[in-house]
Amino acid sequence: MAIGFASCGAAQEATHPDPASYGLDPETGVFTHPEAAPFYAYSGPRRFEGSLEALDDKTYIKNMKVEAQWPIVVKPGHSWQHTVDMDGSRYMIHYYRHILKIYDITNPKELEIILEKTYEDGEWFGAASIAFNEELQKWIMIQSFEVPRSIGGLKGKKYDSPEAVEAIKNAKAFRGVRIYEMDSITEWTQIAEISTNTLNPHGTKQEGSGALDVPNYNGGKYAFITAAPDNTFTNIEYPNYIYSPAQMILDVEDPYNPKWVSTWWVPGQRLGEEKQYKEWRQYGNRVSWTGARLPISTPVPLDEGGKYGYTVMGGLGFHVLDLEDPANPTALGSIDLPVNVGGVEGDNIDVTRVESRGIVLANGYPMNEDCYEPYKDIYVIDVSTPDAPEIISTLPRPTPPKEAAFTDFCQRLGKFGPKRPTPFFAPGEADENLAIYPFNNAGVQIFDITDPMNATIAGYFIPPMTDDLNDPRSYITPVESIFVEWDRNLIWAFANSGMYLLSADVLGEPNFGPVDPIQN
């Protein structure tokens, strides 16, 4: 017997799978994932026969080289990175909410920390997009601010904690975006703020989620934001979040006076749309993230002639949006991704190859330890016909090197599967034939997608598993973040064992000198 669904009124709630339906095959050494599983992120490990008994402290590497290493950890697990070329230098901003570090990486092997800051409770450095505004001849930074998910102690128990849900809805927290002029890499001045609560964008009493994750902003007229605009956007199955985020477009032609342009969502995300909500494949499973995770991606900016946007809305599918009239976005072509419960079914898309090859890469990511959920594939989607997108292949599932003391990464403890590749604002032109992903306990994986129907793994770097003394379960997400400097052929990997500067044979000769020209 595989996954079961227990009847819960009209809904179907995900239950724990039969232990006999998944696990490590002792003959092949390959792990079979559960067909589905409930949300288990706060419940600890799910060891199985064949799991390692201790953390693997070995390093594995193929067709890559460690150029430098530092014992810097902003946060075990996910962190955000951004580079800025300013005043003849290249800087990296590295942060997660309460912790901010800024490095001078002009000479990357001689990284210099120039700012370290810990924010007080109630404040943080929001997920940021930074771009040079040609019209103003200034660096502009847009930061996202979300109502804290920790308010009320939700801890994955939304359905049993109505008081926590109400605490989040009524929290006196800023929900929106703040815009800054960057006077220098360490000094910036706030020039505007606007709530994502479009009915009350400048009011003191705000509704909705606030802005999630990093905005999409390239210095032009529009910024793209993910947010639930008000308290009607609450049809989300995920037990650790109360809002169902939509896609929003912000006019920042005048960054001192930003204005909301439009909001787009999948029918069923709002209260009052119960008919459509109950038609969702994930309706009632109390596991799936049903809504956006990241903003619309636009391979060609709208004010430079682009008219298409691309998004994956969690478990609600992949969508090609017609943005020719930004005030009235419409879904031109949509497809469902295979149901993949639990974890996050659809999180990220990479559109860097849309113009050159007509393909998009899309993936979700794991939430449970020890592969206690379906494997999260990376899908190759053909978007050459925008109104008829099609999944044409998946990238190969990484396997351990022969010298490892395990035959499947599920045995290595922690999480196994992709997170987010390098963001759209990474410097240089992404290699159209290489896809580079952080893969949790499988480290950094480089895929050769020259032939997307027969992709291969061209290289990897798998650092040792380790604990943070202040967070004994930090091993769960060993490598969740990377950043590629495409123009210098360098890969930064952010692991709980430290920060690594990597090169790779397939990327080409690394450049350790200043980039010319540097934007001033």
C-alpha cells in the first residue's frame, strides 16, 4: 500500500505512507521515495534501514576545484546574495533577515569583510534586488518585508492553532516593499515605502502577507513582487503559512513614488472562490504550498520590448503570462506540474535560456528530512510556443560517487534535492548549456543541458556534513544557496560548513581579477 488519504469531510488530508512502500533497496542501493507524505519539517528525522548513523565528514569533488574557503555562515540553510559593482570594486551582500554581511570580492581569493550587522528584534534586512537606474544615475535597492511567520508560534500547526492565525493577521508589522538610494555599499537612504495591501497601501492597519522573497527589479519601469494583498488570499493548504501569495506588478519609474499596477492570481486562491478552490488537485491535503513563492520572471524587460512573464505558483502549475498590458496580465499558456506532495511542489523558474533556446527550468524543493517525501525533479519546459508550454524532460537525479560509504544521497541524513539556482541578477551572461543548482546534502551539482532530453551531470562539489554548535540540527540543509559570477566563471557555495569559492572545468578559466568595466 502506498500513500493513503484520510477522509476529512469533503477534503482529503495526506497521511503517513506505509513504511513498506518506500525505502532503500538492499540489492540496487537505490532509495524509493514515498509517493506522498504529510508536512514533517518540524518533526525531526525519519531514519530508515540503511541511513548513516553519523554525519558524513568527507568531501567529494568532480571536475571542480575549491579555490578558497572561509568559516563564514550567515545562517545554516538558506541565505540571500547579491553583487554590486560600485566605485571600482565588486561587493557581495550576504544576508538572511537579522544578519547582514558585506564583502569586498574584487579580488575574490582575498575576500574582505567590510560590514557585519545584526538587526534588533522586529527589524531586518529585507530580501533585496539592487539595480542601477540609468535615468537617475543612481543605485536603487528594493527590499521585501513580510509579516513574520513565527508570530503566534505557528510551527506547522495552522489547522490546530486558530489563535496563531489570528495573531499573524493582526500583527502590527510592515507588509510591503521599501525603496532605498544607495549612497555607498554600506550606506543607503530610504526614499519610499508602499504596502502590498493595495486597498490601504499607506495606512497603518495593513492586511495580507507583505512581500515574499526577493523582488524582480532591473532598474527599469517595473518591479515584480510576490504577496497576498489582503486577508482574502488565504486558500493555501500549507500548514505553516496562512496566506496564498499572488503576483503583483509595481510601477517604479519614479522610485520616490511607487504605484501598484496590477495583481494576478490563480482562481481559487481567495475567499469567495471556493468553487475553483475545491477543484484543485491539492484541495484538502493540508500539505501543498498553493500560491507563488517568487515573483514573475521576465527574460526581456517590459520597457525594453518584452511582453511575456513566467511563473510557477507552487502546486498550482506553471504559467506563461501575457504582460503586453501590465495593468491586465493574463495567462496565455498554463500546465500542471506533476503532483508532488509534500515539500514545495513549484518554487523557482530559470528563464535565462528563453530567448536563446526557448526553454525554462522549473523546480520545487524538499522540506522533510531523510527523503520523507517525493523526489523534487527539475523540469525542462519548452516555451517556444508561449500558449502551449510543454514539459519535455527532467534533469538526472544525482547519485553518490563510488568512493562514498553510501549508495544513495537519502542515506546521508538531512535533506536531499534542489533549491534555487543563481538569481536573475547574477553578473554576466548565464551559460545556456549549464544549469548549476544547490542540492542540500548532495552539495553543488552542475548539469550539462546541451541536449535537454539527455542531460548529464558534468561536475559536483559535495562538502562535509557538519553541525552548528548553536543549532544542533543545522545539518538538515547543508547547501541551500549558491551564487554564480558568470562573467568571472566563479561559483560561490554557502554551506553550513563554511563558504566556498569554486571553479569548474566546464565553466572555463576562472578570472580572479577585477571585472572591466566596473559600473560606477
